[in-house]
Amino acid sequence: MHALPIIRAVGEEVNLACPSTMAKGLPGKVTWEKVDGDLPFSHRIHKGVLALDKVTKEDAGMYKCTTETNGMASMTHVTLEVTDFVPQFNGIGHLEIQPLDDSKWQNFDVELSVKPNVREGLIFYMEKASPHSEKPENFHSAGLRGGKVFYKYDVGDGQATLIVNSYDQTEKPNKGTPLSLVESRNVNLGGLSRVDIRKNHVGIHKPFIGSISQMRINGEPVDLGESTKRDDDVKQTQVCTENPCQNGAECTVANVEKGYTCSCLYGYNGDVCQFKDGSCSSTKVCQYGGVCINEECLCPYNRRGENCEIESDEPLTAAQFDGETSYVSFNAPDSLKNFSIMMKLQLKDTVKDQLIAYVGSDYNPRVSHVFGLAIINGKFTHIYNNGDGHMVMEGDESVVSGRVYTVEVKRRGQKSDLKINGRKVAQSSRVRLEPFVPGTKLFIGGLAPGVPANRHLGTVSSLHGCIHKVILNKKEVDLREAAEENSLNVRSCGEEIPAETATNVREDTYVPPRPPVPHEPPTSVPPVPEAPITRAPVTRPPVTRPSVIRPPTPATPSCSGREKLSSKLQLQVVESSLERVSGVQVHQIPAVRVPLFRRHVVGVGVVEVVARL
């Protein structure tokens, strides 16, 4: 039986106590050594405790403790694990790293991944300034102000500010002014030590509260634990305390986008070990995307055989879901700010609760935000939760087995609409909730094995029935192509939409069920065929691409002979978890990826800002 390892982050201090029982209360000599290596140079041993200051990745490993008492010796082992340092800022302390040299100033490319807990705070600041100067000659700063990304800089031709909270691409011209040759100072993260001096030109007066999980300079990762200065108030993040990894996986803090990595158990894969894979045993592995369930392979569309090794060419005009393990998945939409999904489907079972469509902010069912469409208590139900509020929309009537329905959920800004056969349900658009950024795939008809349903959905099974059509953001998707890309246990329904139901249910009109028609004896006069129902052509609005905002470019003199500069700042807000601050409810900041590109060329420069909400 081995003791659990001692875990510390890079730059932290650790004290390793000798676990030998002979060392307690008995005089004796305690010695330490590192298995397969030398003790760290800066180690100290005091009263049998091995102390290491500012541990590094090289200090990780197994240490052996030997206790000698009255001619007898006892040996025990202690394992030390050293993880990356992901700083958590509480609004008091900050962190500094080494200054950037001139080459990095001239080719400025910095990427940050942050998780804010507030709507305002300084995340990043760097400057070039003369000693004892109260005003820098060049600087870059980035942070949040009013819940929006705020970027301000001066590279020699005057200060410029960009505030971003949209998909739009913003370009701002700059003169080709050479950078100052004065000293480059430390890069500040999370705040400033001289905030009273710098706040006038930085534009953000408050320090950052939240965590910074990743930083890259010119594509190279920065070890945040090796900082030149770290205030005592800046602590290691506790992101792994409530294990975000799924299916028994182990969480480790790391300088990556999410701030952690997951070590999966056998039979699972994915970023957080959320998917069951094809591993059945050492001798049986499901192929071509098959998944092993109870030692049997469940195959994706167009695959069959014991190990999904046989390719089939089954037509698919309508997808059949078995109510247990079937699903089809798509890439998640970029945003739920303006999002719609319309489906034409037919149910074979309406007794149990079933999932129709699902996307979440992540795969952790306890804390994830959710956009869901399901059949709950026999009715079409839309559920939306963004962490700040919860909304449930329920259809007016119970679903009838065998009937074809057209169901649509539409998000417009903060509002949701649910339509069943073209009729909007009464609760639509009453509740306003901000959109969240999807962090899972968009699942149709069920969830992939290993992915648990969000807690707000309760216990839902896969859909038992057929999906004839899926329209995402007014564009019909190819079901066969989607099923070939990522699906499980999906088969063809074997027929098109039933003629009687399909021709008598318009997409824009709700038609109640028909009363039964009494039986009439056959007659020799042939029945007069019904006139076909004609549909008015549907005019769809043109797809609008994100607009480009180009402020007027001032006339600039020729700058030939000036040095070229190429720079890029990318601020990536990967998650936010806002709570009540001083008794005031603040809205959650959506996850946002904000690349801030700056290409400064001879004669004219351009600042380009792209925000994804």
C-alpha cells in the first residue's frame, strides 16, 4: 500500500515529513535521499523534515527517508508531484514575469487564457519607460471594463483604445513610428504594483479577480510558476477541487486553456474523458468509431460486424434512433446569441422522457450551462440555464406516437421561442437570459456513451423514433453526412415522411388530431381525389457575414526607412463564474475569444480586433 503523493505547484514551498513510525517521539538520525537522482541544491533538513523552497519540475519524484534508532533502521518513501502553477487572483496581489526583449516587442504575439469572476479588472500590462519616469513611452494593456474586452496601447504614435464585445472585426490605423529604445520593464499579470501612477493611461482602475490559466509569447508557453515576482496573495487555482474530469478520471492543474488536464481510465477518451471508446479488452477493440458497451461493439452509421469492420451502404433519408444508445452529433455552434434549430420528427414511444437536442457549456453535468430540447412528461419541453437563471418552456398538448411534428427552438439575443407545428407556445420570450458559449458538441437524438445528461434535464434516454429533417440556423443539414461523421447505432427509418401526416400538417399552422372517420361500405364510384395543398415558396433572408468596422484612416506621411513591426495580442476568456458581489447581482460574462492582431508595417499600421462571444 502506497501513501498518496504530495502535490505542489511550480514555485511553491514543500515540507516532506518522514512517515516512519520510529521517527515519532524517539531520538534518532533521519536521512533523506532522492531515488534516481540528487537532492535539490537548495534543500534543508530540520528535525527530520525535508524542506524545498520554490520547487521545480525537476524536483518531482520519489524520496526515501531512513530513520536510525538504537541500531535499527526503518525506510519509507514519499512521492512528490509538481504541477504547473495556474495563478488565482483575489484583487490584491499580482504576478510579474521577465521583460520582453526588443525582438519580442517588434514582433509582439501574446496569448492569454483567463477565467474572470468580475466584469472589470486589469489582466495584462507591459511597458518601456525610462528609470523613475511616471509616464511610459510605449505600453500594451488589456483587461475587462464593463464586461467587455478593453485593449489600450501606445507604440510611439499616441495612445489608442479598442473596446470589443462582438463578432465584428475592427481595424485601426497607426503611423509607422519606431519603438522607444528605453528599458523594457517586467510584464504584469492581474494588476499593477504602481497602480496610482499608471491608472490614468491604462484605462482600467481595478485589479483582476479570477485565474489566468495559460500564457504564450510568440507561440512559446510561459511557465507562470517561474515568475520573477509573485505576491503572497496570488495562490494556486483550486480548479481540481471539484473534479471536472468525468468517468473517474484524475484532474491535474496545468497551463492549458481550461487550466487542467485529465488522465482517463481505461475505456474512455476526450478532453475530460467524457466519451466511451472502443476498448473492450486486450484482444477485442471496436473499429471505425465503434464503442464498446458490455463487451459488445455498437457501430456508427454505415458500419456493421462484430468489431464494426464491415462497411455497409445503407441509404439514410430519415434517421432512426433506438431509445437507448443512438445519437448524432455536430460541431457546436459558435454562439447561442442568435441560434435556431428546427426538426421534423416522429415518435414511437412517448411514455419515457427522451432527449431531442442538447448542447452545454462543458461536459460537467453538475455545473454546466445547458440548452436542451426534450420530451418530458409526454410534452415537448425546452430547457435553458446559463448559471444566472433557469427557464422551462412546455408544449400545450401531449405528444402522440406515430405523428410527425415540426419543432423549432429559436434564440434571439436574450430571448427564446419554442414552436410546435408553427404555433408558438405561451411561455415564449417572457424570460430574458444571456447566451452562454457552447463547450460541448451539439447532440441530436441522444448523448454519446459516457456523457451524462445535465442535472437540469433529469433522467432522459435517447430518442425512440425517427428524425426526418434537421435545420440549423435556417440551413438544412445532410443527415447522412452527419451520421457518417459522428454517430452511433443510427439506422434508416426505411421510408419517407408518412404521406397522410406530411401533407396535412403545415409548418406554420397547428392542426389538432383528426376525429375518427366512420367506416363506409365500398362503392363503385371512384372517390374524387383531393386537391393538393400548395405551399407558398419560403423566402429566406440572406446570410449576413460579420461586419467589418473600418474607422476613417487619417492621412499619414510616408514613413519609408522606418523599421517593421508585427504584433498580436490574443485574450481568450475561456470561462467565467460571477456571483453576487457586495450584494449586487452581476451578469455572467460570456466566454469570449478575442484575438487582438497588430501588424505595424512601414508607412502604415493596422490594429485588427476580432471577438467571439
